[in-house]
Amino acid sequence: MAIIEVKEVVKQFTGHLALDRVSISVPPASVFGLLGPNGAGKTTLIRIINQITRPDTGQVLFKGERLHPKHVDRIGYLPEERGLYRKMKVGEMALYLAMLKGLTKTVARERLDYWFKKFQIIDWWGRKVEELSKGMQQKIQFIITIIHEPELLIFDEPFSGFDPINQSLLKEEILKQKERGVAIIFSTHNMSSVEEICDQIALIHQSKLVLQGPVEELRRSHKKNEYMVELKNCLYPPQTVGNHRINVVNHHQKDGLLSMRIKVEEDVTANEFIKGLMTCGEIHSFKEILPSMNDIFIQNVSETPR
Amino acid sequence: MSKINLIVKREYLSRVRKKSFIVMTVIGPLLFAALLVMPAYLSTKSDDHNLVGVVDDTGLYYKSLQNSRSVEFRYLDMSLEEAREGFSSREENALLYIPVTHSSRQGEAVLFYRANQPSLVVQEHVRNQMSDRLERELIRNELGIDPAVLQGISPGINLSTIDMDTGKTSIALLTTGLGFFGGILIYFFIFIFGSQVMRGVLEEKTSRIVEVIVSSVRPFQLMMGKIAGVALVGLTQFLLWVVLTFIIVTVVQVASPALLDPAADQDKTVRETGVVMPQGISQDMLSEGEQVDASNRVATLAQGLQAINVPLMLGAFLFYFIFGYLLYGALFAAIGSAVDNEADTQQFMLPITVPLLLSIIMASFIMQSPGGPVAFWMSIIPFTSPVVMMIRIPFGVPVWEVGLSITLLILAFLGAVWLAGKIYHTGILMYGKKVTYRELWKWIRQSR
């Protein structure tokens, strides 16, 4: 059963429709990419799941139950714009925020101790938040998000502002959470990280859901019959392959190796295509090019008229 | 522990532990105590004794100028020149020379001094004494009446105000002072702690922690938790002030009882009620004859204190203190949530501060006519009632008026919280938008 299920949700603000019958479903132990250009309605959807805003119509189910205030303790949220109480002591603030998520003081203390040690910030427990570097503050924000061991995690641009080392640390921890069975909603503009960690995505554009599905499936369904081919003993790019018309996007010769990016104008299976290619020369390498999430994003967002 | 308790606790502790809170807690009572003790202290210390030599060419004033605490006259049997020459070798501080004048109705005099000019009190005393003497002379010479006779028929009116129900005497000054002091306290409390609420909300909004918190608790809980936490800070501070002031005054009294002796009774009143009586005028300015009156006055004061319905005053004070703050606190929270920085709060602060300021500006008028229509309406309308009703109460307010005022204040508080909750809910997550009243209205309508 899906951890969170959004059904036909509509949210209207005065003079502007923020979400127009949006439905998504996030199963456990998966990372769900929530994509879309700025102002598409992602934040509104996240706030509805967090029960900060209520939908006008439609339903949100948490493990099959209608979303209820008790569920906030089962959800962890790391907002894009995030801050801390600058004047508070680090440990005291972490305890406060953990207890606001329903943990008892003892449990909160224990778990914070574990995570602070793991992230090597335990020495900062008694210091003021404003003395911390930005990277350390972000570690604390991450810890606070997961401290109550939620079943649903929502990360809004989690990597922004992290240095590469902390980025990979964070990525590792996010994937560990996934292994634990947590459902993760991951909102970002960074498409390469989507390919890396998302199992499914939903693309929201102008308040509507325009694309949804598993990442690999989407990439395959968006493929344009493009191949990367390297041939030996072939001096010029061929005009046709078998009886299929082709379009050589680019090519170059190096050390007797001709590399080409070929777009086939009609539907053809890879095997058929390879058969045709063999007559042109010796195949050194062959690879079908799948569109990147970046391409898919741009294609879908620019297709819809503004 | 429930979440709202956690919020209240954090709001409370983070403020109570601040240096500024501790400093205020210590400085407040010191100021209050100084205000109470200093006048008494000064009146014992300022025993500034002036010896004034008198050279009277007219002979009219000889031995007829009365001494006071600070002025003693010494009649010199010498000419002005002799007196001036010998001035430095004698002990007088000043030399009063009274020449002969042409008009019998006009007295003239010169007060010579060296280095230290005689104080205004001395000058005033000299002028009064001379004027009295001349007046008596004129009454005798021109009207042919013996001044002693005239003195005998000088009427003295003693006006007491007595509550018919309790039969107790009241003293207008004391009641006025009590109510006014309570009103002022409420005014300051609302302003100081109301703006603390506003700054707290603004801080959470600008530091962007608020989005994390509202994913754990409802925005309304966060707002109410903050308002309640700050209220407790205010009550704590107030309580500490009362206790510390009491301790300081007691310590001073025990350490040097003589210091406060003449005014001891009066001072006790002051401590019990927190009202500062104009002691400064007491001892020093009264002549010997009036001293008796002064001690009578103290006795009457104590009586007057008994006339005040202490539970009523205290109850009213606490009610208006708390609910006045809650009403305004909710509005301050709404303002803090609507804007992005403290500078933008100005436009919304104005409508909130005007009724508060108005109640303080009108305070003296209300004390003069506590039963008038202005006083009535201002003590009924919730935005002015916390201060104005507090001022009115000592004068006696019909029960139904108090009831109406209380009911309306509670209703207004509920309305303000409801309204503020809506503004707050939208406001805390709204950034970079120049907010207008129209915009606020939109928020109120659309949030559910």
C-alpha cells in the first residue's frame, strides 16, 4: 500500500489555481521525484501533504487513512528555505524540535546523540546555532528531519548549499532511509540527481500533472531512436543502414575509428539496426541513447503552451 | 508533554534566561524603590539651614517674621553698611534689607548674599512672611480690624468622602493614584510584551524556521504558544518586581528606620499599594503648625486605604492586565507574521497604538470625570477598556458596566485571535510581498 496517496487534489488561491486535479502515489521504500518549473505548484502540494494548507477538493491518504493531524509525527520535512533558531543552543534546539515531533526527551536525547556523533558535530552541542557554519547547520536540519524515524520523508532541494562531500554523505543517508522502507518525496531542479536516486517522478507544470512514472520507463518512452556507434574500417558515415533512412547527427574519425551519433528516422529494433550496420564496417561499440531527465523535463515543459 | 506546552516552555525560558530580562528585573525594583525611598531620604537630608540677618529700616517687621525649618531670621541692630561690612565675619548666609518705602501698601526688600544664592524656598518664605506682616498691618490701619479677630473667623472646611454602603472614608488622591498606576502598568505591559510577541513571530519568519515548525504543529498552536509564553514572562517580571521592591524597601527601612520615620506610615501605604505619594512636599514645606495636619493626613490615608476594595482592585487589575495583553498580543502576532522586516511593521502598528495612546492621553480627563460619557465609552470599548476601566474602577463603577466591559473584552479577544490566526496562517509562509490592508483582507477571506 502506498504510504501517501494524493487523489485529484485542487487548490485555488485568490485569482490563481495552484493545483489542478493532481494525483500522485508514493509506495514505501522508494524515492519519488517531484519535478516542475518554479511556481508550478510543487510547494503547494508539499504543504498540503504536510497539512500546512488544506486542499479545496480531493483527498490525501496516509497509508490508506485520511490525512489527520496525528500523521504529522510520521512525516519528516526538510523545506527548501530552512532556518534554525539562531540564538538557541544547538542541542537544546535539536531537542525542542525533536520533541515537537512527538519524541520523549530521553528518546530524543539518545537519537540525537547518535546522529550528532555520526555527523561529527557532537562538540557543538552546547554552542549557539549562530556560531555554526552553514554546512553544520544543514547537517542539523537533516538530523531533525529524520530524527523521529518518519515513514514519509519530504526533501525540498536538499542538496542546495551543500559542498560535494556533504552532498554525497546526504545522498548516502537518503538512500539508507529508502532501504529502511521509508517513502521519500524528493523535489529538485537538479535532473542528474533525479536520474541517480529517483525511482519514480511526477512532473507538474502550470498546476497540472503532465508526466508521471518510473524514471527508466519514462526515459525509454521518450527515446528518439538515437544510437552512438563506433565503426572500424569505415571512412565515411553511411547514407542508409539496411533500407532505413538515417540522419547522422555528428561524427568524427580518430585512429581509424569512426564515431557517429545516428538518429533513425523510422521505427526499427536495435537488432535490425545492428544487422544493417554490420555491412558498413566492423562494429566496435554500439549504444542506444536514452534521453536524460533534463531533456524530458525541457521537452514536456516547453511543449505545453504558456 | 503536549506540543503547545513545549512551545510555551521554549518561549518562556528563552526570554527569561536573556540578559536583558535579568537586567530589567534588577533595575526595575531599584528604580521603584528609589522612587519610594528617595523623597523621604531627601527630606531628612536637605536640612539646609539658612540664617538670614534682617536690617529693618521701617521697624515694621521687627520680630514678626516667622522662622521655618530652613529659614531662621536674626534681627540686627545696625545700619546696612555696618551689616554688609561685618557680613563675612558673622554666621549669616544672607542679609535681608528692608528700606523705607513711600507707599504704605508696597513693601520692598533686598536679599544680599555672597557666593551661594538663597534657594527659591528661602526667597519664597521671605516674601510670604513680609507679605503676611504687611497685610496684617494694612488690615489694622486701613480697615481698623484687629488681625487676631480676623484670624478667628477664618473658616476651615474639612471635606470627607464616605462610601454609604461601607461607611468607610476614601481619599480621592489615593484611589486616583492606584487606578492610574494600574492603568499605566497595563499600558506598558501591553506595549513591551506585545511587541516582544511581534518580534518573536518576525524572527521565526525571517529565519525560516517557521516552515519546519508548522510541519510539526498547527500554526495556530504556534501563535498561541508564543502569546502565552510571553504573557508568562511578563507576569514573572511583574511578580519579581513586586517582591524585590518590597524586599529593598524593607531592607532600607530596617537598616535605617530613622530615614523613613516621619513618613513611615505613609511609606507603608506606598509599599502596599505601589502608589507613590507626593511626599516631597510634606515635611520641608510645611510650617510647624501644619506638621500636626501631616500626621493626621497619614492617619486618614491609612483609613482611605481600608476604604479601597482590595480584592476588587486586584482582580480587575489582573483581568485587564491579562486580557488587554492577550487582545493586543494576538494583533501584534498578526502584524509580525504579515511583514518581512521590522521596518514594515510601522503601517500596521499605527491603528494598534492609537487606541492605547489615546487611553493614556485621556487618563487625567477620565480621572476628573470618571462617570462621564467619555469615560464610560472608553471603558466599554475593548481597545481602550483595559487602561481606562482600571483608572475608573477606584471611583466606583456600576456592576453592569464592569460586566459589559469584561464581556466585550473577552469577545474582542476571541475575535482578535480568530482574525490573527487567519492572517498568521497565510502570513508566516508569505515572503517578498509588500502587504497592504487589502491583501490582509484577502488572506482572512481565503484561509479556512
